[in-house]
Amino acid sequence: MSRQPIINAPDLSELDEAEVLEGYMDGRAGDPEPGDNRSLSYWHGWRNGAVDGGHREKDEAQAMLAHAVLAKEVEQ
């Protein structure tokens, strides 16, 4: 699997919110990392849910995205 994590606000806005939520809930519950049968939206949600559920550590891409989203909010 060669997915690239989302690191900027424009790419984040392109994700399917329902799939992000589904992935988040599964990641938070401790489900294993999804394979190629799941969308980027689901995988993005899973990554964040797994961190919030204490199943993995936040990585650099997640920190970059948080910074980018906060910077965009300040600009508005």
C-alpha cells in the first residue's frame, strides 16, 4: 500500500466525511490498519482514530496537517 497522508487543508476538504468518520471509529476501536480495499478517506479517519484511541503515536504528517488547518483558520 502506498498511500500518502493528507498534510494540507485543501486535500482534507476533498475527503468523504462519512468515510472519514467510519474509519475514525474503527481506528479508535483498535481495528487493524485497512488495506487497499478502503478509500483514502477511510484510511485518513482510521489513522486519526487509532491515535485518539491510544493504539499508535501521532506522526509528522498528522502534526503538519494540524498546523496547516490552524494556520488556515487564523487567515480567515
